[in-house]
Amino acid sequence: MKLPIELPEAAATKLREEADRLGVRPEDLATAAVIDLLHREADDFHAAADYVLRKNRDLYQRLA
């Protein structure tokens, strides 16, 4: 999926600098950052849901 985005100049400069430091294209770094962000949010949600289910397991069994 191609998704054109517009960055403020300061953010674009930081993206180019970090991409240069890592030896990758800015587009590839931006793609990796978005994928990482989406994956991290899913992990955070699942971790929180697992915690709530474990914490309240006895209550849920009594209510069932």
C-alpha cells in the first residue's frame, strides 16, 4: 500500500538524518517505524487484556 504523507520540515530533516545514520532510505525507515508502531500497539493491548483476564479470572467464573 502506498500512502503519501506530509511531514513538517523539522521532522523530515530528522528522518533523513536518522536514515543516513542507519544507511537506509528515508522511505524505508518511515515504513519500518509505522509497522513497528502498529505491532507495538497490538502487543500492548494483548498484554493488558491478558492481565485483566488473569486478575479477574475468579470473578468471571463466579459470574458465569
